[in-house]
Amino acid sequence: MREAIVFIGPMGAGKSSIGRRVAKRLGTTFTDTDSMIVREHGPIADLFEAQGEAEFRRIERETVATALGAGGVIALGGGAVLAPETREALQPHLVVALTVSLRTIASRIHGSKRPLLNGGDPMKEWARIAEERRPIYESLADVTYDTSRGPLKNVVEEAAEWAAERLGIVLERKESE
């Protein structure tokens, strides 16, 4: 049995919000690696500024390894998959990639402090980064869901059912069924 269900994808795709709901639906733990980093080291934007991206990525690799060891449902930061060690560590786990359109992302990232988007036009930067990372996300994904439209609860339910089937978990019927 695979230990973890891991959500990957570009920033703003919904990894944390969907992952948290999938974990609840499956009756397991949820871990957001960015939140772990913030708890341990302070805001990511401050960490980037004070110690640089290389040090942030080192911390991120260690955090991801810790989270994977604990199992459950895990949401990775958008760039976590850049590390070869992380990509290798994801192999025995169920990997769910989330995608989102540029049109949808504008409202999700507006006003947020995201260090990689501070170098100019945030939407152009987001599009560039997402496109650069897309082949990595695709190569790691066991399944992909688009979060651009429709209620996120639909993606949550599909992802939970998909994971439950692979893990041999019987989901309780939703009360509305």
C-alpha cells in the first residue's frame, strides 16, 4: 500500500484547500509542506529574502521528506518537485497533479506574497513558471484534475474516490446521496 497521497501543481492551483478536504474525506491526516516551513522558519517570502532560494529549497527538500515519512495527504509547494531527490521520493506514493488556467489564477494569487512572482508582471511570471514546471508535474502525476472551473468539491470528491479505490478504502456515502 502506498503511504501518501501527494498534491502537486503550480502555485494557486488549490493543492492545500483540496488536499485538506480530501484528507478529511479519507479520514487521514493532512500536511501542507509550506505551512510546515512557515511554522519552523517564518514566512517563506522572508526566508527567500534573508537566505535565498537555494537555502529555501534545501529546507523544502527536508520538509517534504519528513512529510512523506508521516504519510496521509500532503500538499507540496509548487517548486518542491524541482529537486531530483523529491521526485525520486514521490515514486512509491500516489501523486495528484492539479492544473489551473491563467484566467482563473489571477483572482487566486492577487495580493498574495509569493517571492517568485515579485520580479515583474505577476501573471507573466506565473505563466512562465507554470509552463516550465508543467512537464515535471505531468511526468510525476498518477492522475490530473483541472481546478479552473466548477465547484472545488467536485474535484475533492473525484480525487478522494480515486485515492480510496487505489488504497482499498471504502468511503462513507455523503449525506446528500
